[in-house]
Amino acid sequence: MALPKQRHTRHRRDRARRELEMTPTQTQACPKCAAPVLSHRACPKCGEYRGRAVLKIALPKLAKGKKAE
């Protein structure tokens, strides 16, 4: 098994590890429902993209005995 001839410095080691650092996904607020949405994609909550309804979103079913308000 190969072994390194010399040790890498802390700066070089940490600089290499910085490339693996994860960044949070950039989202925008939906103009209709204000839910977080990835850019250039339809809103998963209301199904709109650029002011048009492009997805059919089913309404959640209510449990028996509960009334809709």
C-alpha cells in the first residue's frame, strides 16, 4: 500500500475539505402561496408556475366526523 512521503499542511488539508462543504439549497417564495420553491420549477403546494396553474394539486381529505371550516 502506498504511503505519503511528506505530510500535507493544515491549510492545504482544510482547503481540500472546504470543497466538500455542503451549502443550503437556494429557494424563493411562491408569489401566490409564499411556500419555498426551487427556481424555474412549479410550486409543489399550489401547482403554479409563472402565474399559470401547471399542476393539479389534490385537496387533502378530511377525517370522518370533522367539518371543513
